[in-house]
Amino acid sequence: MKSFLFFCIGSVSLFQIRNTIKQNKKTKSKRHSNEKQIDGIVFGETGVNFAYQLGIAKYIQTQFNINNYKMGGISGGCQCAFLLANDINVELFFNDVILTIFQEKNKNFKEVFNLTDKQLRHFFKIYGSIEKMKNKLFICITRVFPYIHNYSAFNFKTYSDLYGSLKASQYIPLVFGNWCTNYHDTKCIDGFITSLYYKPTNENWITFKLYHFSYYYYCTGVICLFKLFDVNYHKRLYKEGYVDAQKRHDYFLDLGFIEKKQ
């Protein structure tokens, strides 16, 4: 069953890469800095390589003016969306939450969301804000019943409401003990499954997938799940994500990002 699941995820991933390449070829010649206002950023799925995307998000946070942007998150990408919507320092989150949870001593796939909830709840009390996320943070979830369809969670009422959406968006079937999780009394699974062309609102959204920066880390997101509790792996990917984003600074400018005034 797990082999079939990974095959399906891999097939969807390759299909998304193929469509993105075709779309980029059509739009590449039309890109000009600041020509079109950006309303929001969608951070795509990551698998176990979420630290790489956090490094990219850190670069965006330090280099560009994103205060007025809305944020959307798909699967592992909801971590970046959550942080930037709250204007929380990405590196602070990486050190206080990611490096605390994903250690060898905590290696238990069935308990990882309980560990995360406990650590993130404390972190959110200090740095987060429900009000700040209003109409600004959108989390992509796959609802299973009455049929498989996409759902956007937003305007959260409590921390528990928020965390439930983050968990549902990242819940890979069977990997974490069950085939699904509950959110608002509805069976849900990883948001990636129904995220093709995901756009939370009818505005101008920029979508960042890992393959925009590294095909390798995108394709190994599920294959390398055994590295989930490898602290050194996450530290390395976080640094690489930042450096790779730095190398593509002009790419952000072409998309319409505005640099912060030094």
C-alpha cells in the first residue's frame, strides 16, 4: 500500500514539474520587474526537505518587502506561509522548533505531530498572532469526503484551529500512523494531493515549488523521509536553501519582488 502511495505521489510530482516547465516557457519573456503587483505567495510541498524551503523563505524575508503579501501553504510549505504571515523570524523558528523536535531521540513518526503541537503552542504564545493572520494566511488541505477535493483553511479562531490545519495539510497517508486525520470533523489528507494550480483567492499569486531551486530536493522529498529526525540533514538543507535563493536574486526581481531599502 505504501509503495503504491509513493508511486502516486511521484507521478503527481512529475506531472506538476512538467506543467510548470511548460508554463515558464510561455511566461518567461513576459516577466518584467514591478510590472505586475504581487498579492500573495504560495509555498509548495516539500516532503522531508522543508528545511531547504525555510532557507529560501529566510532569504525572501531578509531581502524583500513582503509586509503586504498574503501567504498560502501546501503541505510542508505551510511552515513558511505561517511564519511570513506572522512576520516571525524564520531562523528563530528553525532553531527553537525544528531543531528541537527533529532529533534522533524523538524518532517516532506516530508521535511527531503531538511533539510539534506542544513545541509550537509555546512558540506561538510568544511570537504568533491570530489577528495578524486574518485574511492573510491560507492553508491548502485535501478533504476526502464526500469526494476528494481541495479546501483552503483561513481566518483561524484559535491556535488549535490553526494547528489542526497545519497538521492536515502535511498529513501524508499511512506515514504518520493513520491514513487520514480530522480537521473540523472532516477526514483530511496532505494538501499536495489536490493542489494543482492552487490559488487561495482570485488575485495575483506567485508559487514557489522546491524544483524552482532544486529538482533533486523536490524529487527526494518523500524518498528521504527516513531523514526526518536527522538534525544535521536539516541544518545542511537550511543553509543550502538560503544560498540557492541568494544565487537566484534576479529571479525574484523578475517576478516583481521589491527589495528592502538598506
